Amino acid sequence: MFTISILSRLLTIPYVLAKLTVEYFSIGTVFTNFQTNRSIRRIWTAGIMQHMIKVLTVPFIRDHASYTVSSLLDKLLSTVNGDGGLPRYGEFYTKRKCFLNSIDAADWGENPHSVDSLWLAHGGPSRSKNDPILIYIHGGCFAMQLQRNAVEVLANVYRVLSRDSHPNLSVLIVDYSLTTTGSKYPQQVNECGQIYDQLVREGNTNIAVMGDSAGGNLSLALLYYLQRVHPKGTVWPSAVVPISAWLDITAAQYSGSFRKNEALDVFSYRAVEYFGEAYVGTESDLDRPDLNISSLSSSYDWSKLPPVAKGNVLVVFGEHEVLRDENFRWCTNAGITKNHPENVIIEPLGYHISFFVSEGVAFGDLESWKEQSLTKQILSFLSKKL
């Protein structure tokens, strides 16, 4: 569904690109991050994201940008896995169940939702239950699907870690339900929990979780899910990496970094308000800690959860993010800034998910890619914790 605002923004993209090009070669753009400024294409990407995010709507995404993780992986087969180096690339781990009636749904349990998940790479027949599995939960405001640059990054993560430290590593992508299909909180949280629970039921003991933006929210919400659903104990994630996590879905205020960084970031307060409302819908229990994670962190003790207490959570966000304050507030209230300050990575001059935009594609080869600042720190953390 096109609106006048969306059409206007689309038609003015050439102007935005021309303006950014002139600024790039003269006074500089608002995107001052070092990695971004190594390439005019990255400036263009960030500029288009900033230009469009304030007008995107759920109906527009549903009508013009809807696809599945499976179809995206099929499309990228020759470019991402042309060398065949990603074992079992694109194979389903779980497939969504379609219930014919309420009786079938009741048989599934209290939450009659199932979810697709697919292997980007699998450790192979020699892997043991102790070998690591990295679950990736993508961002996109709970409305947009997994993006190509994230797949490229994940493929590089797998190639480096499987070669250098963890030869039987597996990477699993969760294709959780989106608001474009009418799915609302807490369905997405429960779906991620189902995938995690199934891996545990099968005996896996070394599971890590990484997510960006909305996926960063779900990565931390998963910890609350595990405590709530398994109060007597569970296999906790060996590592959790929320990147540019969108933590407060309905409690954000237009102040602080939301106001200060509005012109510097590719995310916006308007997007938080609009897509947050689409995610929550008519949900009345807004005081659940897995919904407004940062604003409620003073009343819910995240510091007692084993991954947080043991220093197994690496929080990554940018200096120029609108979400900067809520990420730092959660890190402070959860005790990470005090007890594990090395696990709070604030990218200088970084913007929302700049890890995927500015470091997503290697300069020349895999060795160049892994030496980039954020990439190096994330790889080091995962290598040590897995």
C-alpha cells in the first residue's frame, strides 16, 4: 500500500544520493563513522535507510517486501554459498505447523504457534551435543524480514569461527512471525523460546544467541522466557550478543539520545512509536520485563540471570544511536557496566546496526573483514564463550 509520504520519499531518493555524494567529497555527511566513510556506497545505504524509516508502514512492507527466510537463502545460494562451504545451507530445522482446528492446536500446548527455522550452516555428522549452535534472530521492527547483509555477515562469522576455533559450529536462523501477518507480542518471544527449548530437549548444551534491533530485544526477552517457563533451571545460553537492541517497545520518550541523535541515526523515534504499537497491539500487560526491557530494568533483576551474572552477554551499540540511552541504562541496571565493563561495546560515532551496514562486507577478503573493529570484538567474544 503506497501512501503519499512513501511515494514522495521514493521519488526523492535520487536527490538524497546526490546530496550525500556532494557532501561526502566536500564537507562530509552526518555519518561520521570511520568504517562507513571508507565507502560512498555505505554512505548511500545509510542515507536511504534514514530517508525511508520515518514513512515505512506495515501495509507497505506487507505488500511490497514480504518473503521468507527460505526464499532469501535460495536467492543467495550462488553468492553466499557458491563454494559449498556452508554445510546444509538452507535446510529446515523446524517448519511451521498449520492447525486445522482448535483440537489440533490444543495438542501443541498452551502456545499453539510453531515457527520456521533454517540452518545457515550445520556442524555436520561429527558434531557432538556440546558443539556450539549460534541462533540468530534478525531485526526489522518486527515487520521486516531478514536482510541480505545479515546473511553475508553470518556466513563470514561461521567461516572464521569454524576455521579458527570451533570446527563443528552450527548457525541457525529463526524465521519468527512478523506483524505484517498480524502476529503480535508475545508470539515472537514464544516462537524463539520454542526453538531454544527444542534444541535443549535434543540434548544440546552449548547454545549462543545473537540478534540485532528487534532481534536484540528478542535475544534478551528469551532470557526472561527461560526463567519464566523453566523456573527450576534450564540450559542457559553460553553467549548472548544483542546488537543495537531495541529495548523499550512502548515506554520510549522523545528525549535524551532520541532527540540528540535523531539527525545522526538511521533509526527514529517515529519508527519506535509506530512499529512498537504494531507489535504490541491490544496487549494490556505492558509491565512485563520482556516488553520494555530497559525502562523496567530497575524493577526486574536481570543481574541474577546466569548469562548476565557470568559475563556471557556482550552488548553492542553506537554512540550516535537514538537507542543509545536505553541500551546504556539496561547495562547499568543489569550490573554489566560495573561487573563486566569489557562487555559493553559503544562504537565511536556508530549508528543503528552499523555493524551490518558499515562492516557487513569485507574490504577484499575474509581476513580484511574479520579485522574490522566491531567484527573483531564480537568474534573474539564468541570464540571465547562458545
